[in-house]
Amino acid sequence: MDLSDLILSRHSVRDFSEEAITDEELDIILEAGRQAPSAQNKQCWRYIVLKDRENIKKFARHIGLVGTVNFFIANAPVVIIACADPKKSVKMNGQEYYLVDTAISFQQMMLAGWGMGIGSCWLAAFNEKQVRKYLGIPENIRVVGLSPFGYPRDKKGLYSKFLKTFAGSSKRMDKGQIIKYERWETKL
């Protein structure tokens, strides 16, 4: 699959088969994140990888009230928590680049996984304080996002079907709505 097909076919996966992710596959995913670009090459991202099924199930119950909507992560063979050290990043134009850098790194991991048939689902619905406490993450480290990783199950569950419809995840805005050429305003 070429890069364009990979990007266009990737979608959020919430239903996972029992098939395990091998250590070699996980290493490819993690290496893709490690190789990502970052502002001034600061590489502020830090990752926690959960592989133990019982720990993943327990984690799914301890990520906060908002996170209860993400109960499906309990069935994933791997969960990766994307963290960042803001002090190992830069701030330019009033923007904290640790968020951008970590997002780029995490997305590269998701694309690397998808290239091997391994699905993922970027999650922001969690209680950072509870995730930090459960995983022993220091106060100076931010939890940027998390994602389950696993081979997609052949049949989507009711929850996945509902979320896809509710979120409208297959809908994309027209290019004319999001792209401007040369300047924002078209009138001079």
C-alpha cells in the first residue's frame, strides 16, 4: 500500500480481534514515533506502553469519568499513552509546541501500525489527573493522548457503529472550506 492509500484508508478502530501484536511490530510502531520531526529536534514526547491484558483492563476502569466512554480499550492487546515534557520543548508565537510535536509522533505511530494492518483510535476523553496517578506520571509531564492498538475485528460492535454515526467520522469538509491560497481574505 502506498502512502496515499495508507493515509486515506486509516480510520479509528474500536473493535479488536484476539490477535496479539508481536514485539517486532510494536518496535516498528514505536520507532516510527521516535523518528518523528519536532521543533528544534527537542523530541519532547514520552510514551508508556501497556501490554499486560489485565493491566489494560484495570487501566480502562481508572482513566476517569469521561474515560468510561472508552471502555473498549480494555479489549486491545496494546495501549500506548502519549505524554510530553513541556520543558523539553519550545514555545513560539505563543504556542506550546510539545502538543504539536507529540501529535506528529503519535500519528506516525498510528500510520506505521495501520501499514501492518494494526488499528488504533486517538483518544482525548480521559481524566489526565487520574491517568497520571494510575501510571505514576510526574506532575511536570503532560498526558497528551492515548490509543489502543490492535488488529481490527471483522465485525464492528454496536458501540463503534453508534460512534461513527454520532461523530460523523466518515464526513470530511470540502477542500474549499479549509484551504485558502495566497492569503486568508480573497477580497482586497
